[in-house]
Amino acid sequence: MNEHYLARIHHIVSSALLVGDISVKEDLFEAGYLDSIGIVNILLALEEEFQITLSMEELDLEEFRSIEQIYHLIAPQLNVSV
């Protein structure tokens, strides 16, 4: 896992959800941090930050369960190892 990209994703998620201390493995749904608006905010922020495109139709909500899973979702578009 690329720690640089993981840290950037962590910052994006924390900022979008207005939550300071989130573990990269913490379940964002279970913790009550993430809802449909939060997903859209994170998607938009990821697309802007990394200049990638993520399609809502192709996304599985399981891919947004944690920061680590979000990393695995976008790593192929960033050309970094999973």
C-alpha cells in the first residue's frame, strides 16, 4: 500500500465527513460517519484531488466501508499497488 496516497485519502475522508480521528480500517457506516451525502462528497473530493473519474452506477457501497477499501477502489486508477 502506498502510504502517501493512503494519507491523502484519509485527509479527504476526514475533511468530507468532518471527523478528526478515523482509523483506516474503521467501518465508516457502522460508526455512523457515512451516509449518501457523505459518499457523494467523498467521490467528488477524490475525483478533484486525483483527477480520476468514479461512476456512481459502478460503485459498490462495500468499497466505501473504510479508508483502506477506498484506497483499494482508486489505486488502479492511480497506478499504485494495492
